[in-house]
Amino acid sequence: MKQGKLALGIIILAACSACSGGGSKKVLIMASGKLTVNESDSKNIKLEPGNTHNEKEIVVDGGDKQTLTVQSPDGDKTYEVNEAGHYVLNLKRDTLIGGLVRYGSTGMATNLSGEQVDHIIDSTQKLMLGQNASDESKSYFIAPFSIKKLSANADSKILGPYNGIPSSIDVDASGKGPEMYKLFTNKQKRETLEELIRQRSK
């Protein structure tokens, strides 16, 4: 069964309970500049700052707490990976915001009421300030040079700022789609919000 097109504003803020599972630790690194991961030890990462967006996903072996070390011209920084799950390490100069993409058996509405648009605008403005980000709502505000666990499920899917959400997906018999998260930079979301406000005022 295929899911139809999605409403962008709803996708950003929609949330539902996440699946949990798996015992591995994965970290999706998003950076502005060149990333080099040590082939013999993925916990050692080199960052050469730049303007190009790059992503690398690593698997962190070992139980209990593990420490990632990022080397850059600004000095070494360390980040802890404590539990099994899927993490995002933000090595960009901009905050990453977003959350869980919610799918249902009837799809997402593409025609939004004025009240729904107002709610999207208000929620997005708050999320850009980190005011309504929480694990409970599965909405996230990931500051520059910080790490955040998005899911206990290491096999969940995390889409970065320049990766689009699929226009169609496979869902199970109950209409449940995959566990998928979408993140944007604050700059991207600010531009989208300004356009939404312009359209709302017409």
C-alpha cells in the first residue's frame, strides 16, 4: 500500500510514539565541511570546516558508554554515546530542528485550514527557539556541536537537511509506516516559515 503526498508543514511537527528495538548504536554525523572517519576506529573523526554539507553514519561498537572524539582546527571535542539507539551529531554551524514523520493509513491532508496553518506557524516558531522540543513529542532542537539520541531503534531512518521525504512509502497492514525523522537547518526552516506566513496573509 502506498502513501500519498505529504503536507510539508505537518510533516515537520507531527509526532507519534517511536518504535524501539535493536541493541546497536548508530550515529549520523552532519557537518559543514569535510568529514574523515578513522577506518580502524570509527570513534575518531576529523573535521575540516567548510561550507559544504556532508553526512556520514557510523556504528559505534561496544557496550555501555562510548566516546566520540572530533578533531578540528578549534581543538578536540568529545561526545558521549551512552545507550543503544540512533543518534545525530551536529557538527554544523546552524541548529538542526525537526522530528518524527507521522504516517497514517489515510495519508496526510494536503489542504490545510487557516487554523491548522496558524498552528504550524506557531509551533515552528517555538521549535526554532527550542521551546517545544522534547523526547515525548519527538520534536528536536539540536544545537551546533552537540549530540542527541532520536530513537532507541538504531534501524530508524534519519533524513538530513538536503534529503527529501519520500512521496510514497510502504506501510504495513495496520497502515503504519517506517520510523523516520526529518531534520532541517534553522535557516531552511526560517525561509519556509516566511513563505508560509506570506501565503497565509494573502
